[in-house]
Amino acid sequence: MQSVCRVAVSAANYAFDRLYDYDIPEELRGKVQPGVRVIVPFGKGSRTCEAIVVRMGCDPKAEYARKSICRVLDAEPVMDAHLLRLAAHLCSTLFCTFYDCARAMLPAGLWFRRVERYTLAEEIPEAQRAQLAQEYPALSVFTRRKRTATAKEIAKKCSELPAEQLDALCTRGVLTFSSEFDRRVSDKTVTMYGLAMPDDEAMRLAERGRSPVRMEVVSALMHEGALSRHDLQYLSGASNEVLRAMVKKGMLCQWEEEAFRLPEQEELPPRQDFVLSPQQQAAYDGMEPLLLSGHPEAALLFGVTGSGKTQVYLRLIERTLREGRSAIVLVPEIGLTPQLIRKFMAQFGEITAVLHSALSVGERYDSWKRIRSGAARVIVGTRSAVFAPARNLGLLILDEEQDDAYKSENNPRYHARDVAKYRAMQENALVVFGSATPSIETFYGAEIGKYPMFLLRERYAGTQLPEVTIADMRGLIRQGYTGAVGPVLRQAIDTCLAQGHQCILFLNRRGAARQVVCTACGWTPQCPSCSVSMTYHSVNHRLVCHYCGHTEPLPRVCPSCGCTHLKTDGIGTQRLEQELHELFPETSVLRMDADTTATKGAHAKLLAQVADGKADILLGTQMVTKGLDFDNVTLVGIIDADQALFAQDYRARERTFSLLTQVVGRAGRRGIQGHAVIQTYSPENPVILNAARQDYERFYEEEIEMRRALQCPPAAQIVVLTASAERERDVLEALVAVKARLESLMAGQFADFCYPVLGPAPAAVVRVQNRYRYHLSIRCPEGRRRRELIGGVLREFAANSKFRPVTLYADINPMQV
């Protein structure tokens, strides 16, 4: 049995992140194994912190004296060998610590937190405590019954933690201090009851006591075997006192049983047997051999909107389950999960688990446990569900794989597409990328033969693609049209509503107005923490920063010149909702954006109202562009198609084309041909024209040529080094030093890996939450030399005390540059 293990420590930053060797005490041997979390002393002060065991054994070259593990936190591993290898891979390629990767993979409810407690000494009587409390107010937290309090409770009572008082009381022996690690969420259990003796004997005892309630208890348990307290009381009418008395007399046995917190689910539709169309069947027949090959495989399912990609997913999952393997299905937006979950739950029942951020911490934790135990074999979720501990993983599906939401903006800055590929390689699984508008990188991979592409060129059941009208908005103001809804779209909405149909309107800007402007001096309200203008929200008459969340009331007069005429410029979803109520007063309008979906279950409720016909118009941001499937929606309107088209970002054209194509595809999905209206000030722009024609191949041909000319992904990879600090000068000085160091290394030690370093350049929004942000960018290929160069420079930077106020991180192929 091994007496030494190697662990990744939570307290290690990137400068000294590596595996550390620890001795395993005799009493803990057998409990320590790869994948369990432990408490270890770390650093010069030997402060206790969490660590995760990565492997057994030690580094023979290590020159430091080993310390010993203090405590084992898990009874069984929380990460298996596959996930440990994945964490090591992400750590080396994304330039972050091993523990950052482990934390991203595990649910929040599993993590421990340090809890500091103070206990009043037993020999201190209440009178003495009350007397001491006059000199040490911290003692007022304790009472005759409450002898222990946490540091958090004391700080709340005293406005802040009185550290000096507590230290003095501990020195005098009045208080004792303890520091422990408690898990954030405990396992949920239910009290169960069963008969502790043979059925006939239990019934005779109940009858002898002439208690109808006890006889009902025994009768219920005779039929059911075991029941929870809630169910037993419901069936028998027994009180807690009756059950306790029956346990005391030996008639019943009582125990605790683990229960899972499951998300609330509406009544599910009955399971349906569906028949694949010839194109769907051809796509399935092409992917089935890949699924069964026993080797890592990938495929692109490229189908027009409404072509029935979900049916192909369901058939692939059914085949995966028959092979005894598990499947993970990823969607980019929480808003897409309600409809998808209903389909998957109806098809696969209780073996389906859900993982996304709208669930409570306890629900996510319990879903994770069900997946790890093998009770759930079909996992549906957003980006982080790619790390689900599925047993015998056989299939990974990324629906709407082109979406930016699959890229994490926090450490570790992974892309779910890359993680899915690695997991497929590890576990000999099939990964399917599904989209009507694949990312340029994914389509390029299929074009050069990295993986096969399967096409669905027709809508399911023969429904035609929507008829698209490009509405030219130029010059309408001179004709007297000042609203957001132009005459073409207004007429289309009138026709749609008159026919008893529903419509979806897309505007990718929430709030009432983009900004407020003083008509006298041109003043606009700026966020005090960010270098952006604040957006006006009419619901609460406040200005809101959409970057940091700062909010303040709309001033009645201009703070610069005192003018009372403040004009709102631009339009958001709140203003558009008001305009729709004015134009169509008898119409029911639902707004779906970050403001209306902030509460738990709001997505599902709004979508259910649309599905039930309780809303005539669904107005929303990106949430309404993908995955929604409503029978009665025949019209789609895009309010401001040019909004993101001219952004200073190499992905702006792709992002605009994808959004327009996806939202147009929401119309006319059940027999009736739909209609879409694209309002634009650039009606001749090729991106707008290609989106109107739903012509992805032509758009791709034009876009890939531009990417090659600009040396942007997939033609080349981009590494962006971003620095942030509270002082702009510190950021610029740090990046100048980093650039000089990179160029020096590439002129010498890395002469075989020499690429231009561009910058420092400001980020798209220079200041966010009072921190300035600038970056360097390098167009260079992936490989060992890149990892060594960038990783080495980041470690040098982190170890340099001169740059302590500055944070520096690397991002590979970011969504925005």
C-alpha cells in the first residue's frame, strides 16, 4: 500500500503550480487514492488548504521535506482517471492551474469551505460571561444555550469581525478557536420506516392496543414494504409521536435514506415513435458505424433550420444506450433547455439528468451524483455539462455548435467543442457537431477531411423554408416613420395576427434605449466603473451598466449644464415592447431577455405561454434565435440586422450571419410556409443577402478567404495575452515588458518558434469594474513550443513582485479580439 501521493494544491498560483508530494499517515492509508480531495499543510506557515490527489507515488527528484496529509474529504473519488487526465490536458494548454480545471469540472455543492468557530469555555458561567461582555462586546453573541458561534455570525452581530477581542479572549482561555472544512451543500436524506417484526405479529400488537392509526401504519407497510415519513403519514394519518412510539416499542425500524433534489418538471408528453425522413435516415446510417467503431470519431450534422436534427440525435442516443453507454447533449443557452428537456425526458424518462446554471446548487449537486452513480445516462445541459462524470461515455452532441456561449470567459478559458473532442479521444466516443450555421472552424475541418459531414437540406415533413423580405430602412425618417417597426414589418405583423398566427421579433439589445443624451450639451451618462455609456431601463426608470451591473436613477436634469431636455437614443427590448403595445393594443406581447428571465424557471414559463397560444408576439434578444420550435409561429422580424455587423471583431460577420439565419428559421415549421422580414440599413451587404437566402456555403466561401487574408482562425491560431489593473500605466508598462521578453526569447532560445507580437492594444471596452484592460496578440500554431514559451513567460510574470498589481492571462482563439 502506497505511503506517498502527489497532489494538486488549491493555494498554488500559476507561478508555482505543480504536483506536490505528501506522506500518507498510517491511519489514512487505503482512504487516499487518485481523485479524492484531501486537506494538506502548504507553504511556509503550513496553512491548511484543499488538494486533490492526482497519482500515487512520489517524484524521485524532489528536494524538499515532505509533509503529511491531515484529512481525507471524500469516501470515494470525485474525479476518475479520464477526468484527471482531462484536467492535466487543460492545465497545460490553457495556462491555468490544475485546481482551476478541477474546480470547473465539479459542482459547486461538492466544494468545501473553511468555517472558523469560537466556543465558550464550559467553566465560564453565564454571570461571568455577561460581565466580560461589557469589556468584550463579541461575547454578546454567546448565551447560556449558544456556546459556539462562527466567525461569520460574530462579524454580523458586531458589524465586523473583532479579531483583537477574539484573540485576547482565546489567550485568557475564555474562548477556544477551531477551524474546519464544511461542505457547501449536504446530502439530502429522507426518514424511512419499515416493519421490525413479521407482518402478522405487528398487526396483532396494533390490534391489541385498539389503535386504528397503528393498524393503518402496519397495513401500509405490509403492502409497500418501506415508506418515507411523508408518504406513511399521508397514507395512515399517523403523527410523529405515534411513529416514534412504534419505533420505541420495536414494531417499526427507522433509517435515513439518500434522496435526490430533482428540478421541477411539468407534465411530460407521452413517448412518441417517430419515423426518420430519407435524409435523416441517411445521416443516421452514416453516423451509426462511427458510433459503433470503438475508436474516437467526429461528425458534422449540417442541416437547414427545421430539418429535424433533434430526431437524429434521439435515434443516436437510443443506439448508444443499447450499447450500454452514456450520452451528453450540450445546448448553448439555458433558454433552449426547457423544450429540449421535455423531449428527452419523454423519450428516455428517469435516466435523463439536467445540468445548467438555472438549477439550485443542491439540484446540480444531486444531478451530478446521479450521473456519477450511473443512474442517469442521458445528460442534457449547457457548457459545463461537458465535464459530467458519465459512465462509459459513448456519444457527445453539441447542438448549435457555432454559438459563442460554448467558450468560457473565466479561468479555465476552455471551449466546450475542444473539451468534447478530447473526451471523445479518451473514451473512444463519437462527438457530433450539429448546426444550420456551423462555425467556420468546424466547417473548415469537415472540408479538409478531418471528419465527415452529413447534410439535411430539406425541412422535416416537406415544410418549405421561410420567404424572406429585406426591408430597406434608409430614408424612412424623412417619410415620417420614427419607430423601430418599419412599414413592411408592420404590415406583415398585421397579416400574421389577422390569420390567428404568432410571430417572433428579434432585437439584440435589452433595456429601453441604448443611451441618454442631453440635447443642450451632448452629455451622456457614463458608468463610473467602466468606459461605456449606461443603458436606460424604462421598467424601473434607471440607468444600468450591462458590463458591471452598476445602476442609478435617471437624472431629471443634465448634471453638466442643468438642461431638463434629456433625449433617449437608440432602442432596446423594453422600448420596443412599449411601441408594440401602442401599435397593436389588443395584442399580447411577451418579452424574453435577461431582465425577464432572471428568476428560476422563468424561461420555461415564458416558452410555455407561447406554446399554449397565450402570447401573440414573442419579443426577445438572442434567447429567441435558436432551438425554439412553435407550431403556430409563421412570422419572424429582425429589428436591427446591422447592429453587430460592423463591430471591430473578425467574427462579426459570422456572428451576424448565424443570428439572422437562425432566427429566420423559427418561422413556418409546421406545414405553413413562414415569412421573415429583415430590417436593415445595408440591404446590399453580402452577409445580409446570404442570410436571407439561407445560403451558408456561399457565405463560407467569402468568409474563409477573408480569414486566410487576415490570418485568423481557422487559417491560423491566435494567442491573446490580456493584462488588467486599476492603473492604466501599470498595464501598459507590464505589457511592454512582456512583449520585450517574448521577442527576446524568440530571437534566442525559441528561434525555431518566431512570430510577430502585436500590441499593446486596448480591449474593446478598455475599463471594466475600474480595471483597465490591454492585450498582446500572437498568431502562431498549437504545439509544445508554444506551450513552453507562453507558459514560461506567464510564470516569470506571476513571480515578479514588480508587477503584483497587474493580472495577466492567456486566451486561445478568443471570441473577440
